[in-house]
Amino acid sequence: MNSSDEINSPMDINSLVRQNVRQLTPYQSARRIGGTGNVWLNANEYPVAPHFELTQQTLNRYPEAQPAQVINRYAQYAGLLPEQVLVSRGADEAIELLMRAFCEPNQDSILYCPPTYGMYHVNAETLGINIKKVPTTADWQLDLPAIEQNLDTVKLIYICSPNNPTGNLLNPEDIKRLLTMAHGRALVVLDEAYIEFSPQSTLVSWLANYPHLVILRTLSKAFALAGLRCGFTLANKPVIDALQKVIAPYPLATPVADIAAQALSKDGLANMRLHVTNMNNNKTKFITALSQLPIVKKVYPTASNYVCVHFKADKNVFQTLWDKGIILRDQSKAIGKQDYVRITIGTQAECETVITALKAIH
Ligand SMILES: Cc1ncc(COP(=O)(O)O)c(C=O)c1O
């Protein structure tokens, strides 16, 4: 056989792909869905880019595995010890690391409560970990009796507060009951990706009392650094130690650690808090304007930087705005009812553009 024969012979690569990956529907990230527009309100990003300069010129060297300055600053910001903090490639990597460290494929399960963030499901599916879905109650709170009935084989319970895509906070008393229920059996992973928009609602202080509580955080939202890919796991040392065993040797590129450290400096934190004030002001105005529109059925209360809106039937809001280059996130499938759209709070001008476009729909 000469070399050109080898190259030309057909081969079904797909038959080599793991079966669960063959069947997998990948996460439909905002970027993957695409769109062409100039108003991007579909990924819960901060609408204005912050400016940073690199301070380190050491790209010939591997980075620190867990950059001390980033860890120390985040620990101080969160009111924890450095040993209670792990930094990773976004909160998304943390979601997966927990599964890799704690769940036996084809044996253990994760449990989550839809409608919620899609990556808990996708990661478990990719890794061949069983999945238990316990839908939230009609008011998007935890259905504790149903969770209790489904705890068998569950090692990780993912909950999200403020919840994406609904925007509501989970009732802390329910989380306390969940922690009691899960004690000795499973970790409760509380995703606080949006907590900076409602900082008084963080449950980070509960880490002192609950060895099986894990909190996820990110620089992608209030810190305006979604492109940096930097997130944090907050937990007690035994959990962090287990994650350290499975994380990549150099999860954060040197420029990422450099910028993350700056974002967590005193000035960086002050900027983040300014972002939150700006967003919360825009949000109040935007919600008031939305609530007055005849095509709006309900604007759900939100503790985050996005708002879930139920529009009147058959107005085709998502598609109409998409066609105008205003990219929102259709949530009808996730919520299981038609005409639900999630809108990220943008700049004041972007919010006004949305309102004008909605007013034009009859
Ligand atoms: C609830 C929730 N958790 C985690 C993430 C992922 O965060 P990161 O950008 O840090 O990976 C997102 C991103 O949209 C999110 O909405």
C-alpha cells in the first residue's frame, strides 16, 4: 500500500466517538446560536468592555497552577481563607471538575432543577453520569419533597441563585433544608454566577457550617470579563483538595491570571461595584418601561442582570427583534411554555432600542 492509498481509504470516524458523545446535543451557547446584530442581549454579559494592560512578560514560563495573587484576592473579597478557593477556566470548568472528582460514570447521578443553566446537564451527559431532573415549583422554587424522593445515587445537587434564566433567588430556608437532606450523601453546589447583582443574598458565610456546600462564582458577569474565562469554586478544604487532583496542571494562562488579579484589586472591585450600580439603575428603568407595554404579559422579578419576560401569545417577539439585529434569548423551550424571552440588561441606549422595537410590534 502506498501512502496515497492510505489517505484515500474511507474511515468512519464517528464510529470511534464515545456513544454518549455521539448522541449528545451540545450546549447551545449564545455564540454558537449566532445571529447578526448590533444589540447583543443574549449572554448576560456586561455591555461595556473594561480596559486592562498586561503587567507580566513571562510567557516563556508556565503559569502558576493556582496563581497566589488571584486566590488571595478572591479569598479576601469573599471573606474566606485561600485554601477555600479554587480558580478555573470559568465557572463552567468548575461545574465539570466537580463531576469528574465526585461522580462515577454510569453509576452516580447529578440532580438539577429546571428551568436552569444548561451546562449541568451537558457536562453530566458528556461524562456518562446519570441525570435526575426535578423541575422547580410553579414559582421557580425548589421542590424539596420531590428532590428527597430522587436522592438515591445522587452525589451532586446543582442549584442556581439568582437562577438563570428566571432571575429569581431561591428561598434560603429551602436551601438550608436541602443541605440538611443532603448531609452525608451529596454535595450541594450553589451557582452564584450572578450574586454580585444582589450581594446581600450570598450564602458564602454558610461554608462555615456546611462541609458539603460548594459555591460557584465567575468574573464573567458583574466583573465584565466573560472573554477572560475565569471562575471560582468556594468550598471547604477537603472539597478543594479533591478538585485540585483533577484540574489541568495549568488551567489559567498567564495573561488571564494577570488580568484577574487586577480585576480583584481594590480599584478593580470598586469598578465592579460601579458596574452593578449602573446595571441595577438601567434594570429598574427597563423593567418599568417593559411593564407598560401592551404586548408584555409579565415581567418576572429579577435579582440578576437579565430579566425573564412573558409576552402575549403569537407576537413572535424573539424572531422579530432578531431580524432587526437585536439578539435576545428565547427561553420557551427551557421554560416549557411559549413566548418567554430572557433579555440581558444592556446600556441605557440598548435598553431604549429594545423598548422602541417592542413598541413597534402590534
Ligand atoms: C448560572 C451560570 N453559571 C455559570 C455560568 C458560566 O460562567 P463562566 O463564564 O464563568 O464559565 C453561566 C454563564 O452564563 C451561568 O449563567
